[in-house]
Amino acid sequence: MINVRKTRLMTKCASYENAEGAEDIRMSKYFRADYVRLNFLKTVFYTTTGFAGICLLFAVINYDKIVGGMLEADYRRLAVQTGSVFAVVMVLSLILTWLVFTIKYMRSRKRLAKYYKQLRQINIFNEEDMQLKKLEDK
């Protein structure tokens, strides 16, 4: 006879595994600090690349002004301003990264705890089925 509760649990587990569960299981291989650190490195790379691209785009757009004012330009002030803007953007993006990925990791752990609880319940149903089959065989 089909156990309806077991079937429902198995269906819930299967739908979780196919939806967000795959990412949650992949994420569970990391400690929280390691997961956040990995995403810090990605953020540093992408922020640096994006900032350099924006600076290059700005330089291309204002090419005439840059070439015309090359001799009178205060390069030290320009470097300090650019570096300051980059530092602020980097700090803000790292704070945001820490916040987002810490919350994402914690939510993932809660979902995984619920998933593992359902798997334990399925295992209990399986053990009960095995005991019933042993009794029927005797």
C-alpha cells in the first residue's frame, strides 16, 4: 500500500532538489566565512574591471579635452580623486557583498535543515516498511 505522507515528502524533496536545492547543496560545501570570502574575491575582480572600463569609457568620450589639456593637467590631483572614488566604490561593494552573501548563506542553511529533516522522515518510513516486509516474510 502506498504511504501518502512518504510520497508527499518525497515529492517535496525532489522539487526542492530540482529548484533551489542544487545551489543550496553546492553552497553547503563551504563554511560561511569561506563562501563569503570567495564572493569577496569575485566582487574585487568585477568591481575593479568595471571601474577600469568606466574610466576607459570616460577617457574615450572626453578624448579631445584630455589631449587638449595634457600639459596643464594636475595628474596628482586626478590620481587622488580617481583612487578615492575607487576606494569608496570598493568599500561599498564589499559591504554589500558581505551583507548579501551572509544572508543568502544563512537562508540556505535553514532550507537545508528542513530538507534534511524531511529526508530523515523518509528514512524512518523506509525502515518501517522494511520491518513490515520482514514480518510478512516470516
